[in-house]
Amino acid sequence: MIRVGVDIGGTKIKVGLVKEEDGALLTKGKIPFVHEGYEVVFQQIAAEINRLLEEAHQSIEQVGSIGLAVPGSIDTRQGRVLHAHNLGFHDVPVVAAMKQYFPEIPVYVGNDANAAALGELCCGVFQGYRTAVLLTIGTGVGGGIICEGKMFNGGRDHGVELGHMMLKYGGIQCSCGNYGCVESYCTATWLIEEGRKLIKEGKDSLVVKRAEGNPDKVDGKLVVDAARDKDPLAMEIMETFVDNLSAAITSINALMDPEIIAIGGGISGAGDILFQPLREKVKEKSFFKVEYNIVPAHLGNDAGIIGAANLYHNGV
Ligand SMILES: [Zn+2]
């Protein structure tokens, strides 16, 4: 049987066919997200699903379910997206919109970061664990919780928002309007901002040299690489970043003491310069003085597709 996963983003939509037996991706495709109303979006998704089925020589009868991963707050029971600002979706009946094209096939919807955690459980780094937390770090912080071997979808089926846990009460204002969220301190955006400050302040640093004094050339990787090359100011930035992230993970540990924590997003490729001090600081700060299992996420760019394709595990 085939499970279809659709990862809907603000610029592109990724669609994949996943084999149920081993969770492997059979084929995948990408279409642009057009801001012309959700009806047009779902018409194009349906066309892409049909195209991929044809390409993989599979018939629609072999499709067991379709899962939609959406960056926003979802009412999974009602099959509606409550808010997805990047998509311009507000109270959109996404399950009904998809079923219009595939009336016989069950359709599920979930938050994209929550779904990515489910993907890691089904065929990634969480396999075999019952309690796990994924933090996806990019321009924002997303995340998902696996509890008792299932994706935890929140008490009201609206998903969880790990990026909006409070890290520093009264701190920097977050995109959600609140002050001091995890998302304001533990993102690639934060790293870039700190790197740009070095340029503005005219500091002597590899970050400034490698960006040729141009703030637009600073990205997260540039700051991490400069720290790896022992640039003192970049190392200071990394240290503060790890300090912030370890504080967020410490709160998660106090709440649910997970067996494993995975870090996803571009920063997860940073390797030992991130993970070693992170494990040390988390142990130092956590209530339970144990070696926490903190690892890079496994599924990378396909996490959304694979997670969406596995949403049927969680049901409605
Ligand atoms: Zn927030």
C-alpha cells in the first residue's frame, strides 16, 4: 500500500509517495505554492499526486491515505487549518478540499513540525523509542513530541508549539507577539543577527572577513564555521546559542524526561561544535543528572513528506 505525504510550505509544496511496509520514499515531486486561494492550491496538489502515481506506475486504488503537513495551527479533528500565516490560510477546511479530488481516500492533516517528529518515529532516529522530542531549528523553532509511542497532538488536537515556550520572561519580542519565546533565542535568525552585529560594530573577526563586511552575506553556517575555526567572537556567539538552547531543553527534560532529543534544521549539521557542549550544558542544568541522548535528526528535507505520509498512524 502507498501513503501519500504532502508538505505544504509558503513557497513550495513537496509531494511524496511512501511505501507503507518500510516507510521508504518511492518518488517525490515539488510544485510552487501559488497565493491564489486554497481551492487552486488543492487542485494543483491533486494534479501532482496523480502525476506521481502515473510516473511510479501505481494506481489510485493502492493509495491508503493522504496526509497534509501544514506550518500553522490545526484542528485535526475538524480537518481545518485555523491559522497558517505563511500560506494565507485562515480557517480553511483542508481535508474537505483534498477529499473533493479523492473522495474514497482518508485524508489527515497535522502541523508540519509535529508530523516531522512522527516521521522520525516511523523511519528515523526515534525508531524504537516511546518518549522523544524533536526541535527543528531554522528561521523559527518548530518541534514535535512523541509520547507513549505516539505523536502527541496536544490536549485539544491543535498540536504543540515548542518554539513558543517561554525562555526569557520579558525578553526579545517574538513573531507571535509575546516576549522571550524560545524562537527568539535559538534560531538561525538569532545566529545571523549576532554575526551581523560584529560587522556593525567593526569587530576583528573571521565572520566580518568572510562576509567581506557585507551583512547580507552572513548566514548561520558562516558563524558556525568561524566558531569551528576558533574565531573567539564567533565562539562566544556559539556559546550563548548553546546556553539558550540547553535552557530550553532543560525545561523539556523537567516536563517529560524524554529518552531521546533530536535537533533538526540546518544547524543539526554543525556536528560536535554544537552537540558536545549542548549535552554537557543540558546535563549540568537538568534536574536529572544523566547523559541525555541529544542527536541530529535523521530525515532532513524529507521529514515533512514522510511525517505527513505517516499521519494515518495517529488517526483523526
Ligand atoms: Zn512566540
